[in-house]
Amino acid sequence: DGGITQSPKYLFRKEGQNVTLSCEQNLNHDAMYWYRQDPGQGLRLIYYSQIVNDFQKGDIAEGYSVSREKKESFPLTVTSAQKNPTAFYLCASRVFGQPQHFGDGTRLSIL
Amino acid sequence: QQQVKQSPQSLIVQKGGISIINCAYENTAFDYFPWYQQFPGKGPALLIAIRPDVSEKKEGRFTISFNKSAKQFSLHIMDSQPGDSATYFCAATLNSGNTPLVFGKGTRLSVIA
């Protein structure tokens, strides 16, 4: 069954800690995206990658980092520089000319 | 500007009624306008989408109306059901390439019996 898998479903971060959210897709999509969702704010773009080994900053990239070493994987690291990381994080992927598909998200909270 | 403005923020509709959600965009280069439906704890799922060469698209109880000159598009849910209670997002993008979607802020729909 093709799809996007995000893990873990829930994640807790301690002060000063970096945490990494996983996103894996088996749809053979070229492009992958990370969005942050806060209540009443919609989905805001953090980073996106159109091909392996290349990625671009979105609207709210500060405090986040990504890598794209494999086509199917696009992990997001929330660094200690992100002072308000509590949110629902959504990963998506897309192939040229087709709509974006989303995973079921990771909810990140502060301990 | 890349914004997509969505209204209302929340909507309560009686079962069997019509739910209407509106969006307006600014970038005239946008050529693909999807609507996503999101249930709590889940990722958004594509509901229906339209391109600017048509003024209306219907899929079952869901219809998108598109007004290119006004730069507006709307989602109509006919015969609304309690199972339609969810958050709905409009979005826009350039369909060529893999340009990211620009999302509205969402509408929380509650359909009451």
C-alpha cells in the first residue's frame, strides 16, 4: 500500500534538545514538503525538496533543518533554536502535475 | 503576494443543509486550486480540485465554483452530514513543477443533527 509514513506520532522535547521527525514515502514522488500546523494558522511551509540532495527554505525555516539523501526520505530536525516548537508537523509529497499527499503527522510537545 | 484568504473561520450547519466556504487568492499565476479535508489527528486529504479553465467542478455532494476575474473560489457541500464535520483548507499553487501549495487558514465545519 503506497503512502507517506510519519514517525513518531507523538514526540516530546526537553529544553535545549534537538529532535528529528521522520518522513518516508513509497510513492516514488520527487518532491517532499514539511508543514507546521498551529490552531487557527493553517499550514505553514517549513522546508521543501524537489530532488535528492537539494532543498529550499519555506516561510518559517528558522530553527529547523532538513536533509534529503534518499528520494523516499525527508527527515526534519527541530533544533534548540526553535523556541516555540509545540505544533502538529505534517509531511507531504508530490509528483509533477499531481496533488500533494500528506502523512498523518507528528505532534511535538515540550516537556 | 502569495496569500490565500479563507472564510469563515468556523461554520455550523444543520444536517441536510448547504455548507459554503470561500477563498480568495492574489497571485494570478496560480493555476491549480485544491480543497483538503482534515479530521482531528490526521493529515489533510485531497477532496476536490479545479483548474482555472472551468468555472465549476462537481464530485458527488462537493462542488467547487471558480471565478477567475474575481480571483475567488468556493466549496459547496450539499446535503451536509455529521460525517462532514472536519476542518477544510483551500489551497493554490502553480501546477507546473512541484511548487508548494499555499494554504488558507482553514474552516472548522460542524454539522449538527
